Amino acid sequence: MDNKQEKPQTPETVKPEDGIKAENINNLREQMLLEIQQLEFTAIELNLYLDTHPDDQQALNLYNSVVPQLRQCIEAYEQRFGPLFHFGMSTSRQPWQWICSPWPWDL
């Protein structure tokens, strides 16, 4: 395991050479979380709809396009800010990332 991996970005860890103002980190984090929440809502609603309408090809196509977008957004968020999920849903860099930055519900 590589011990030189970067810590998640927080306002406290941003350096001037990062090209990002510390006050913009929380704004970016909130924007990314909002996009994840919107995609999760869409995926859940489509999942529930497909439970009762399994032959609706249009809904299935939409679901199948939303899920990869959701995965990509989650991965991008976790690369930048650390894990969103616990208990086997997300991997971690060294040191254990779950405790290194604010939890999503603390924002």
C-alpha cells in the first residue's frame, strides 16, 4: 500500500499551489454531494418504478444510463474528499480516510 497518497482536500489542507481557494473547497464539496444526491434519487425512483413496470424499456435505459453517472460522481468525490460510504462500500487510502475529513452529514 502506498503511504504517499494525498489526504482528502479540506479548507485546512489546501495550499496556494493547489490553485483552489480554501473557501471554494466546501462549495465544490457541496456541489458534488448535490449531484450525487440527485443521481441517487433518480436511480432509486427508477428502481422502484421498474419493480412494478419491468418491461418499460425507456425507464430501464434511463436507469442504465444513470447508474454509471452515479458511480463516476461518487468516485470523483471520493478521490478528492475521501470516502462517502463505510462498511465495504468504499476503499481507503493510507491513513484510514474515514476519520480524516468531515463526514458528509457534517457539512
